[in-house]
Amino acid sequence: MPAPVPIEADPEPVAEAAMAAEPDEAAISEVADPALDTVQAGIFDNGKMWTFEYPPLDYLRTTYGFSADEEWFRRAHLSALRIPSCSASFVSASGLVMTNHHCARGSIEQVSREGEDLVADGFYAATLEDERPIEDYYADQLIEIRDVTDRVYAGLEGVTGTQERADRRQEVTDEIVAEITEEFGGEDAGFNVEMVELYAGGRYSVYIFRRYTDLRLVISPELQVAYFGGDYDNFTYPRYDLDMTFYRVYDDNGEPLQTEFYFPFSEEGVSEGDLVFVIGNPGSTSRLQTVAELEYRRDVSDQSVVDLLKTRLVALHEYAESHPEEAREMDLRNTIFGFENSLKAYTGIVGGLHDPVKIAKRKDHERRFQAAIDADPDLQAEYGDLIPRMAELQAQKREHDAALSSFLAVGHPQLGSSTMARAFAAFQYLSAQSQGAPPEMVDELKDAIVATPDQPREINEAQLAQRFHDFIRNYGPDHPFVQGILEGRTPEGMAAVIMDGSMLADSATAVAALNTGGLSMDDPAVRIVLPIAQALGPAQQVQAMVTPEETEISSALGRALFEVYGTSVPPDATFSLRIADGVVQDYEYNGTVAPVYTTYYGMYDHYYSYGAGSDWDLPELWLSPPESFDLSTPLNFVSTADIIGGNSGSPVIDQNLQVVGLIFDGNIESLPGDYIYLPVENRAVAVDARGMLEALEEIYQADRIFQELVSGVLVGGN
Amino acid sequence: MPAPVPIEADPEPVAEAAMAAEPDEAAISEVADPALDTVQAGIFDNGKMWTFEYPPLDYLRTTYGFSADEEWFRRAHLSALRIPSCSASFVSASGLVMTNHHCARGSIEQVSREGEDLVADGFYAATLEDERPIEDYYADQLIEIRDVTDRVYAGLEGVTGTQERADRRQEVTDEIVAEITEEFGGEDAGFNVEMVELYAGGRYSVYIFRRYTDLRLVISPELQVAYFGGDYDNFTYPRYDLDMTFYRVYDDNGEPLQTEFYFPFSEEGVSEGDLVFVIGNPGSTSRLQTVAELEYRRDVSDQSVVDLLKTRLVALHEYAESHPEEAREMDLRNTIFGFENSLKAYTGIVGGLHDPVKIAKRKDHERRFQAAIDADPDLQAEYGDLIPRMAELQAQKREHDAALSSFLAVGHPQLGSSTMARAFAAFQYLSAQSQGAPPEMVDELKDAIVATPDQPREINEAQLAQRFHDFIRNYGPDHPFVQGILEGRTPEGMAAVIMDGSMLADSATAVAALNTGGLSMDDPAVRIVLPIAQALGPAQQVQAMVTPEETEISSALGRALFEVYGTSVPPDATFSLRIADGVVQDYEYNGTVAPVYTTYYGMYDHYYSYGAGSDWDLPELWLSPPESFDLSTPLNFVSTADIIGGNSGSPVIDQNLQVVGLIFDGNIESLPGDYIYLPVENRAVAVDARGMLEALEEIYQADRIFQELVSGVLVGGN
């Protein structure tokens, strides 16, 4: 640790004569964070998830000197595929398809036969005949886009009222979709026609897909290497993960699909500074949210999710440690990992909302956007008050933030107490009963009490206590509501009282109480429902009132953005095909700089550091790789491409439409990508094409697939 | 990127009857960060740099079940060494000494012969005869500690006044040191006697060292592998750095020193959870600083260093890019790295000061400390007002924060403009001249103008402009002082005016102007000195007034801490020997978890990722290691041991006094260790003993050293 250079804290002495001069009293000034005042919105803060109907030709030309013609874009979208929840692409002329292992887990599990665990153990079809068909699965290839904006607008002409317009829009959509489906031979002709609403209705496109339904599993690595580092490493980089799976699309005759459109594998790969493109289907983004909405998320809604997960995980961890056997049976470890994964995601999102620079950028964007609206009388008339109205709605919700935060996930089977969930149901049941509701309704409510699944007492009681802590955190300990609930007890004390005294402590006693009619409003668990409901009721009413208006304003803001900026700003993600340009570029992390790519050496470093049995364990096959296996082969790399969930499985291609990588994640700094895209730190993480080829050839000896990827055509046989 | 588990934002519906109840208006409460109110100071927030005179025997026993006897501690301090600026230790019975390569750079350079660059290329003395003597160097072995507190206190009895007490303290110290030096045979007997003031004078100890002056260089790796990752990776982990060098101490007969006291090398190494100890000399910490002092650092003093480095580095980077040739000649790249290193350190320090949890912990500590003082009438009388007084002093400085921040490092040869430095000197020269000062004084002031080294015009002008930006940032753009300086121009505009019009633009024109007498107070550079001096003068007066009082209060606080907590809290670091206990433990980082150790695989991963020519380049010898070289050998590891600059070169030992590692750095999260020690994230980074042995045996084929480390004795020959 070479010491930092000392910085002299005092300037050189100045002439004494001058020093004796009168002090400049006015010298003390209060400038609050002046640096933030100069923060400007970037032109791409809203992202770079370009649509294929409005590709940014000029931008690509002026920025990179890259002039793609129509044919380039046509080949790009015809080689890309959308599969359920993920993206994929053709990577050979013989229908070979590439996606992520984490996208294919369900399929791999499905094709596993008795005694096989192909997700864990991996799969390789040594011959074409061994490729295993996946049932109820499909891949959609975008073959045509039609702009139907005018027709939708014409259909909406003169229709007023939110619900009426929504209904009419659905009618017009159904009409158009049906018409085009017919044009393509009807429902069973193997096409899929979808209306895609861009810019929240600023533009309407119909996407026509060729739908392939005969997909077969070709090769997939072991889970351990395809999810190397597990949930720990999820959302992070540097990374060492072979998150790939290959399918093959077959044609109607059961033969490998012959396709002109595919992305050939590059053997050269990427270098720092390279221009790349990600073609895929980003799921959803919230980049049109106003600053007031973001601040509400930061202070209330997303923050309360973080609080919930943090506090509830403690109880789950404690139980897992004290009851290892039961925890194993409940598969509690995976549940915990899932929640920790969510906590990581929400922490990243909330963390970004606390970054003054990000908020300053969103503020500047909003200022400019509002100014542009105000500069045009028509726009001003239609959209001028949207941003302030949205702020008012957030303020309305904030008046109830304590209640809204206090009851989050109250009925959740792990994050909430089952006794409290039962008490809510019991309160409804008893109310209905006493109000003489119809017997069927009373019975239904009774069933709901019994249907609530049991929790281990420790978790149940701890989650109950945590709920009381939520009340204290959100309302303050001295609030009458809190004092009314706790009756002077600690959260833990009150939770114990309820668990000891309530007939709803578990489902067996609940059933007994219901059968004997012994359950009453005086039950210690049921007794607290009324004050909670009284505190929560008004909050829920406000929430119910505000939500549709928020949706309406968001939608109008989307259209306003389109009217102001046109297609120079891409629309929010809609799980439809996009093309994102990016540069292979390092970034500052952890006090140093993250490399543009990692190598197999790093995978082994992690294996030996964390050890067998850890999330960085390696499968048997990898522990003694052949000598020809080149550990210096790039394994994962990063680029500035703008991606988000749904992009998993997207190919990363170069200017020659060759595959250089396979998107599978973003770095931890990309989590605020939900609401702002900042290429200074946001990185898309991909499996490197070179790493895939090396593993296929050297580890899996999957020569026929290696050859197919390299040559572009099926080579047949083993 | 498996998606996060969706968390339902809305609770289950509750009975409508209850929902219709009156809204609870009082439900809206304002609780500001209630979570922080519950943050408590940890008992070891002030650290674990234990002294050898007050070792924490009970703490070690109750915490780890580790009962070390007196002999254990004696062996520990007798095997440890202090060398200039760093720590070291004996690691064989034949005087072999281990320290860091970065501590030994000067020595290695010194012993390089013509045509050799041993720092870069590494060195290995194949035989004993080849070991190269280092001149003017030493290693101190602590052989005895004597508590002289009573004697110092007696000497101070009745002496009042800060200066008087300081002088008397020095006299008593000199007296004691002289007496003990005499007892050990006088000045030239090979001992070094030092007074060590602990707890800012709460305790006084005399440390008696055996001083060894015949040290020879035995083996040192290539700089590239000993500083792998360079300044980028400095202060970070995960890390892959062989930062080691071995010396040998020779006795008065020129034979390798036979020593009973050394730390034998462990061949087993460490595992997660292991207890380890770091024996070394931490340089300095500021853990007694009050919250007001920390807040002043956060808002003013340290923050302005961050601002200075950030803004000034821009100009240096730009020049380095536009003038590569000149930059190489100036060695500008190294200068830049040095500043970036400082920026990293200060950013970590300031970042920690912005962490509300850290500040809350320091506040809670201060509250408890004040309460403990107030609980004892004697303590209250002597120390009761120290903390509030320190806060007042910070408030006084804050009144001048704009001036104090604006003129930081104004005369610095790279971070300041040379023209402005010349202008300050010229102003003094012209003032002295006009006031008829003695000719020698005038001449001296004149020389100072000429002596200011020249800067490239681009850097000079940019730093001048940045200085004006500092004024705007600190005073606000509309402040009369700023307007007076800039006269309506932009910072860049005014800098250009000065550079074009001033006779002080470079030293040649300055000399000419001085020779012709053409320099006057109207020179555009000199003209701005008066307003600056007027703005700065009062600030400097306050600073000058406050500083001695701060020192006095800090010192009293140190004594108060000792009186309240005794030796249960260790004193701030004093570059004297300490023992820090730590546990080998991972920690959360970058969204995942950092491993307890890294391996050589990771070193190669970095080499192939960043590439040849980067800071992660590898020396020739390492590019084709022998097959027997085990890449899975642990290379660096982390523990929770409390260390800081000065600890570099400290051995990490296990309970059997065996070397398991060699401290060389802390992680980025350890930077706030200056003012708070938080083992949740603060990690000491060490070279793993196993990694050292593997490199010595396999890469350097340094069999005789490998054998000596393993057997504990010199094996002689090659």
C-alpha cells in the first residue's frame, strides 16, 4: 500500500501586509452542492433499445462510421428469435439455435428421462438422432413489421374516456391482428401476429412472426458451470459463466430447418473498443418515470421492499441454521437465495436512486422535456400538466406511506406470518358470518383460513414480530396505532403472546377452532386485524384511486416523449425485438478497473478459492481438462449495450453479423438501468463466442456442433 | 440474470367493513432515519492495534479460547523487526528477513550495479556470497519495554502552560533515553532507545531496540509481479500480488546472524475462520477524532483534497494525451498514478465519512465517552468540555471554509499553476521592495520567483483556470471576491488573459522582467494576489489560532480515553510495535462475496484479460512456468486484522507463531480505517505463505531459500 501523496493543506504564506487587510466578511457563502447544478441529462439516458422499424441510421453513421443497409437489418431480425421469457438466435444454416442455459432450464428438465438430471449433469446429443424434442415450446422469428398507427388512431377518433378508449383500442387491435392472421393463412398456419404498442401508444406496429414449434435440445452444460457462482455472482461482473444452451429447430417434415438467416460464429471475437450489437427482446423498463415517481420508489415503495426482504431473511437464515434437516426438506436454501437475489436487485435499484448524480440527470431531462412541451401550445395544452399531476399523485400516496409500507406482502407464505394471514381471513369470515352473509360465501371464507399453508413456528412467530417492527419503523414507536397493537409489549413479546394464545397459530388448531365454533373476534391474532384494517383502509383507497390515473399519465407521457423527440429517443422496453449498439469497454469497479473480458483461468481461480461444494464448484469433467484446453481463452466479456431482463439469450454480433457473444446478465451497476442508462458504468455481460467454442471442442468433445458453428452447416454424425 | 422474485406491493384485501372505518389521520408520522438511531458503537470501533505492554489476554481467551503465555508474546516481539517506514520479521534462525517488495524498492535500487535494473528484473543471490549488502540501512528488534509513565508525570508535576509542559516533557524524555542508552553501552553499542507516547500521553513507554545495520538483499521478484496490477489494484482485493522481498541480517563478524527468535514458515497456510495475528508497526490513525472533526474533514478539508485532485488530474491527463513525448520525459504518467492513488485513498476516506452508519457509530461512541467522563466529577472537571470545544473550533474553521478550500496546494508544482506560485512570490518581493526591506531579504524573495520550476504552458494555464473554478465552487459565482478576480470572464478566459499578459508566464520572461525592473503590481498575475490574500488572510489567521488548540484537545482526549477505558481500548497507531488479532474471513463485495484467498490461476486470468503491456503484465520467467508449478496455490488472502500504512511487511502468524502470510495492503473498504475499524468489511490483504514458497521453489528455483524457510536454517550453497 504505497502511501498517498501528501497534499499540503495550507497555501504558501502571502505578504503580511496583505494579510493584515480587512477580512472579507462576505466570503462565507452557502452553495448547496453546486456540482450537481451542472449535471446535464445525456441524450441517451433513456437508453438505446432501438426498434427495427425506427433504426438509428444517422446516429450509427456519425458515431461509429457504420452504415448498415436495409439488408443488414433484415438479416439481423430474421436471424433473431424470441422464446418464452427470453431471447435466442439462429447460429447455423441448419437451424441450430443459441440461448442461455438459465432460459432453457425448463426444457432441459422436461426432456430429462427417468434417472437423469440433465439440468445438473448437462446433455449432449452425440448424433442428430439423439437431439431431444421439447414439447409445448416455440421460437418466434420476426418476419415483418407493419406500422398501423394511423389505423389505430382512426379507430380511436372521437372516442373519449379512459375505459372507452382502452376498450376501443383492444377492438381495433383484435380486428387488425385477426385480419393479418387470416392473410397469413389463419391460426394454424404457423404464424404469430402481435400488436406492439411503442411509446405508450405513440406508435403502433404489428409484428408478424414465423412460429417454430419443433425445437430439440442439442447440448447444454452442467448447471454448475452454466450458473457458475450461483446467486452470489448473479448480476455481477467480473464473471466466469458458461451460461449457454443450443437447440435445433426442425421443419414440418421433422428435418433440421434449412435457414438462410443465421448469425455465423466469429472465431476472432472482440477486443477493447469494438462496436457490437445486441439483438433481443428487453422485457420492460421504467425510463419514462418522473422524478417524483422515482423519489417515491426511493423513499417508500422500493425501499419498503428492501426493508421487508432484509428483515425477513434474518428469520429464514436463523431457521435454516437451527433446523438444517427441516430446512432441507422445505428447500429453504433455494427460497433464501431467491429472496437474496431480489434483495440484491432492489438494493441496486434503490442505491441508484440515492445517487445524486443519477437523480440530477433525471431532473435535467425532465426540465428539458417540460420546456419542450411548454414551447409548443398544442403540446402544452395536451401534456403540459402531466409531470406536476404525477407529482401530486406521489404526494397523495406519501401521506399514507407508513401504512403502505407496513403491510407489504402481509400474506406471503415466507415473508409474512401464516398466523397473520389466517387472522385476516378469519376476520373476514367472522364479519361475514355476523353480518348474515350467504352460506356459500361464509364457507368460502372459512376455507381460506384453512388453506393458508403452515409455517414452522419459529418462522411464523419471527415474521409476526418483524411485522410489528415494520409498524414501529414506519409509524414510530409512540404512534397510537403502534401502541394499540403492542399494548406496551416488544414486537417479540407480542408475537409470542399471539402465538401462544391464538387458535390460528397453526392450521390444525385453526381447523379445530372452526369445527367447535370456538374462534371469535377476541382471538389475540384476530383482535389486531381491525386496527390494522383501519390504518390500512384509507391508504388502500388512495392507492386504488391513484393507480389508474398514474397509468393514464404514464401513457400520455410516453406519447408526449414521442411527439417531442420522435424516434431519436427509443421507447421503453416492451419484450419486442430491439437492437442495442454497444462498445466493448472496461469500467471502474472496486477501486480498480474491470477487464473487458475474463478467461478460463479465472474460472479455475474461483473454483480453487471458494472450493468444492461452493457455488463456484466445477463439474467432474472440468476438473481434469485435456492439455489442449486453452485456459487463456476469453470466457465472458462486457459491453456498453443497453439490455435488461428478457435480453437473456440475445446474441452479441459484430458489424459483419457474426456472433461474438451471448448475453446472459448485467453488472451490479446496471441495476438502475430500469430507470436510467449510463454507459459510464452500466455493462451487459456476455459469454464470449471463443469461450463457447473452446468448451464445445475441448471439454465436451462436441465436435459436430463445434464444426457446425465454425462452418455454418450441420456436419452430421458424431 | 434470473429475475428477482416479484414482491406483491399490496397486502391482501381486508374486510370492507373495516376499510370503511374512519381514516386514522395521525397515521402520518415523520421519523427521520429511525434505523440510524439504533446504530450502536462497537467495542472495537477504535481498533485492535494492541500494544505489547498491554496485551489483551482476557479478550483473546474469552473470544478465541486462546491463552498465550508471556513467552509467546516475547517470541512474537523478538521475531518482529521495524525497518525504515515499514515492518519486517525474522523468518529463519540464520537471520533471513521478510518484508514487502514495495518496502525494499530503495534498497534494491541501491544494490543494483551498472547495467542492472534489479527493481524491474528481480534479484536472486544464488549463494550466500552473492547476497548484496545495503548501505545506510537498519532493522530494529524490540528487546525490552519499560513503563516510565510515573517518571514522566513526576517530571511534569507543577509545570503548567502548553509550551512549558512540552519542553519539560522533551527534557525528561531526553534524560531517560540518554540514561538507558548509557545502560546499554552508549550510542555506538548497537541499540536504539525510543520514547513511545501512548494514548496521547496517557502512558509513556521506553522501547529498547537491538539495531542491526548489516542487511543484505537475498531475493526479490520482478516489479511487475511484486506490484501486479500496479496503482490500479493498490488498496484493493481480490488481488494477485507477490509483494515480497527477503533480506538477511549479518552479525558483527559478517556472518549470517544466528537468532533464536524467528517466525518459522507454515506449510499448511490458512483456512476460512482461522485466527491469525499481525505483528507490525502501524503508522498513524485518527480514531480519536471527534464527530465534529470528522464532519469537517467530510465537508471541507478532505473533500477539498478530493476536489483538487479530481479537477487537476484532468489537465494532467489531457497533456499526457496530447503531448506523449514531453509527458514521457517528465515521467508524467507516474506523477498521474501517484495522484490517482491519493485520489483513491481520499475518496475512500471521504466516502466512509458519508456513510451514515459509520458516522452514527462514531456519534454513539462519542455519546458514551462523554457520558463516562461526565459520570466522574474529576474527569468531568478536566475533560468535560473537550468535545464541545473541539466542535467550536471546527465551526470557527467552517466560517472560512471557502477560503481554506480555495487555496489548497496553491504552490504545488503539478497541482498548482507555476505562474500563480510566481505571482505570490512576486507580490512579496514587490511589497518588500516598496517598503524598503533589507536588500538580502529582497534578494531572497526575488530568488523565490525565479526558483519556481516551469510547467508546460497547457498545464500551467489549466491549473490556473481550475483555481478560478475552485473559487466559483467554494464561494459561488456571484460572490464579489470571485467577480473581482474574474472581471466577468470565464475561468478559462481569465487564465488565458493572465498567461498572455503576465511577465510571470514562464521563468525566462520572469527573469527578463526582474532584470529590467519591468515587473510591477499591475502585472495581470500579480494583480490578483492582493484580493486573494485579503480573502485568505483571515482564514489563515483562524487556522493558525485553531491548530495548536486542536492538538492540545486531541492530546487531552487521548488521555481521557485512557482514563475511562484503560487499556481495553488500544491507543492510536504510533509506528511502534503492535499485535492485531484477526480472522480469515470473506466479505461482501461487488454484489457477491470476495474469497478468503486467491490463487495463481487468478494472476494468469488477469494477465490474459488485461494483456501484455498493461499493469497486469507478467515477467518473462512467469510466462512459461514449469509443469510442476501449481496454479491452484493460494497467492493472497484476507483477514479482519486491523492494519494501516506502516504495517506493510508485517508477518501474519498463526497461534503457533508460524508465518502464514505477509501483509502488503488493505482492501478499498479499509480506507475509512483511519477513523473507524469495522471488521464487517475492513480487510488486511496478505501474500499467502504457500504462494511465496511455491514461487521460490518453482518459478525462481531458489531452492536454498525455499529449504531455509521450510527447515528454519540456512542450508548453504546453491
